[in-house]
Amino acid sequence: MANRTIEDQRDHDTTVWQIRRAFKVPVWTLEANPGDEQNRGLDVPTAQGRAMLYPDFIYLEKRTGKLAGVGEVETASTVTAEEARSQWQLFAYAAPRFFLYVPREVEEETLRLCRQFRIRAQDVMVYYYTEKNRFVVAKAGKDR
């Protein structure tokens, strides 16, 4: 988990809940782990055996309960090379699909870090608020 200020953590957790509310994939269920909550974990192999990780989102197939993917929400201050190496690479490797949600203003930096560290994200999604304070999540690289 990234080191965040209290305000940054509050913004992060609010974004997690906003994305969760907007989630609409009919064949998946979504489990969220905002802040320090550990509602649903991801069991991964390590050099020492196994470890439980808690990404912001775990997507499960409704019919089978199998892991469909994981999602991670970043704030502007946590889109860093360290975060890319310590979390994004691991989640992209450990799950069938990896979704990365970032603020619109760090879209280019996020895409650069994904290329630099060869991170295979199913989708990089940007989030922002419109002038009318409507929360929007859109695929990175799309004209808005």
C-alpha cells in the first residue's frame, strides 16, 4: 500500500467507493478493500511460500466465484516508479486481468510507467469530475 497523507487517503477511499458504485459488469461481482480494510484477499506465491495481498478491487466471476481480475486505485501522488514496481507488476502477474485507475492529470505518466516496467494492464482507466461535479471513469487514451 502506498504511503499517503490523511487527506490523500480520504480522496483515495472516496474514489474506491465511487468506482464501486459505478461498476457495471453483469457477469462479475466486485469486492473492495478501501484503506486498511481487508474484505477479500488475493493469495499469491512468494519465495517464502504464500502471501495474502489486498488490492483495492477484486473482481470475481458470478457463476464460478473464480478470480476474474484485480484493480488498483492511485492518486496523483502515488503514480510513481516505486508503486509501479512494488504493486502494479505484482498484480498484473498474479491476476488474469489488471485494471489501474488513475486521476486524469497523471494519465501520460501512468502509461509511461506501464511501458517502462512492461506492466500488462487490461485497462488503464482515468477518473475525474466534470464541471457539474459528476464522477466519470473512462479508458485512458480516449478523447473526452
